[in-house]
Amino acid sequence: MATADRPNLLFVFSDQHRWCDLGCYGNPEVRTPNFDRFAASALRFTRCISNSPLCVPARGTMMTGLMPLRHGAFTNDLPMRPGVTSIADVLGRAGYHTGYIGKWHLAGVPRDQAIPPGERRFGFREWKVCNCNHRYLNAYYYDEDGRRIDIEGYEPVAQTDLAVDFITRNRGPRPWFLALSWGPPHDPYDQVPASFLNEYAGRELALRPNVPEVVHPNLRRTIGKPQVLEMLRGYYAHITALDEQFGRLIEALENTGQLANTVVVYTSDHGDMLGSQGYTNKQLPFEESIRVPLLVRWDGAIPAATTDELIGLVDLPVSLAGLLGLEFPGEVDGMDLHRTFLDPAQPTRESCYIFDLVPCHQAAARGGTEWRGLRTRRYTFARTARDEGFMLYDNETDPFQMRNLIDDPAYAEVRARLREELDRYIRRHDALLPWDRLIVEYGFRDAWNESQAYFGLPLL
């Protein structure tokens, strides 16, 4: 396929958006008309899995098709390894003009650093990036020349302005690839314009059935359902605000005559517990943490349909490259599943490897530990580095994961089979080690200590 004949690629992803909180995924309480309209003409995956449900490792994997220990950014605020091939490298070498707008979080510490031109931008040419910022009403970015630009108003609006400008300027015979990374709906949930907060203020929203009366954000604090409900209101406000911006992107493609020749993707790096199972945030094997939305549209090529086939975020860059007739030059961990984009009846994976190699930051604050697991079409199974099982759920009969079957004798055969399959994943991708030993044995002690020192946390 000649370069000029390849479609553009608009890859939009948010931070901490779990799959169940869009109208098109069956949630009637969150208002998302633009996402829903888009989904009606797109392929909607119901089982897209964040292999490592934490910002940094998930983002590195989405960019490279590699598991975190291979791309280097295997826990929060560790940098991606120089020289790793990204999807921007692959498309750029094929003649695409590339750009990245929004949250990056792959440069290590400090979080507010300007990332200089060169290999640390991993193939992206246009560059309007903040490494990591969650003050959505007091935001900024650095441009291609390292100049800091302060943002007035809500960060996703300014980022979408930049994306619309990119789309408008780059129409022409040369295809383009733009990654747009929004920070919300990641907390803080009140960092959203008042008009969106007001839309949900005081509403008695339905909490998921697996939210208990008492929730533990960390070892020192508990909250109840009223506080969780207030968090959910802000979370929905963020999502509705993003929906408005997503509509602007589609409108820009339509107005410039590029929609038919652009592959448009929406997903997220991981989900949000929001009180489910008594937890907040992420880094857990539960559905609310690992399942994310995935919508893919290419008019005339990808059918409007829904598929229950499994796909992991590690598969996404490899599959998108395959859809464009391209491939990564070296070995990758993701599978090329682009044939399922074109024919949703095509089978994908039997299981996805899921894990949290290091219980950093919020997971550490709640007394968490490292774990490895897998999500099959039916089951979720996970165990810790101490090699005990701690989770087995039948997601078919128990979609809210309210009955842990790990010690149920009736599931001994299922448990043994899943454990054997998980062993194969562990042998291929890492080692079942306590998190501190893993950091040392894989040669990341210095990078870890630099990150910990930045946050004033204990060193190894």
C-alpha cells in the first residue's frame, strides 16, 4: 500500500476510565452522546484488558506493544528505556507525520520536566506535552522547543483545541498519526468545570452492587457510600466533559473531509475501583481496575458491531500497525489482532496476562502487595509472589465478583488449570518475586530510588 493510500490514525485515550461508565456500554446515568453516536458506527470491544492497571506501565505498553519490564517503565514514575521502538517510530518510518498531545508520564521524575527533542520522545514530532499533571484547572504543557505554555480553563479543552489544529493543518496527501492523552476522569474528581459538576450535583446515582458500606482508600482512612457517591458524581462529570471534547474531534474530521480516511480509536490506560470491593483507585485484578472501553472506527473497513473477544492493551499498538499494513521491526509481546477489527467473528486470545509488579504509591498506602493473574473469557485468577492464590472469580455467573472461589473444592480443577496457564505467562514475561527483589534483580534499583526520593518515600 502506498503511503498516501494509508489512513490517518487518531488514537485518543483517557486516564482511569473503566469500561462500564459510558452510555454505549450500558450505563444510563452518565451522559455521553458523542461517544454513544461514535460507538454506533464503530467496533466496540466489551473485554479490553489493561494488562498492568497503572498509569505508567500501561502507557508504555500502549506505545510499544511490550510488557513493562521490557520497555522499562514498569511502575509509576520510572522512565521508558531509550531505544525502545514505539508505534510512532513504526508509523513515522512508513511516512506518517506524528504528534502527541497531553499527558505523557513516561519520562520518570520530576513530573514537571520538559522532555527534550530526540529519543525520549519516541518518534513523535509535534509535541504538546506535560509529563504528569492532575490539576486540570491549573495546567500547562511544553511545546516542541521546550517552552512552557500555561493553560487557561479546563485542560482537556485546550488539549482538544491543539488536536483540532493538528487535524486541520495536516490534511493532505501525507497520512498522520496523532495520540491525544487526556488526564481525566482520573481524580481529583472536582477538577472539572462547574457546569458539568452541576449536572450531577445531588443526583442519587447507582453504585455498583459490590461497593460495601465501608471503603478503605488507605490504611489510615475509611469512607462510606455517601463519599463514594460524591466521587462518582465528579467522575461522571469528567466523562461528560470528555464526551463534549470527543465530539469536537469527530466534527473536525468531518469538517476537513478526513473522517472516512481516519482510523479513530478511544480507550483508557486502566479503570477505577470507585469503592468496588472496598477499594479506590487501581492496581488490582478486579474488573473495575482492569477493564477499559475500546472503540475502533474506520468507515468502510471496520464494521459497526460489538465483540466479546479478549484484547489486551499490549495487543493494541501491534494490531493498529497491522491494520495499517505495517509491523513492528522486532519481537513484541502483543498479538496482531487486526483481523478481528475487520471481522469481529475472528477469535483473539484465550486469556490476557494481568499483573501489578510493584505496589507503588496508592497501592502501598493501602497495604497492597504485588500480584500476577490472568483474565480468561470466563474467569479471573490471581496470586501473589508468596505463591498463594488469593482470587478466583467466575465472571460469567458472578459478574460483580462477589464470591471468591479460590478455596472452593468444586473449582480445584479450574484453579489448577489457570495456575498452569499463569505459570507460562510468568516464565515468559517476568518472575514471581516480591516486588523489592524484582526491582533489584532486574537492575532498576537506581531508577526506583530516584523516583522514591522525589516523592520523599523510602529507598531500597
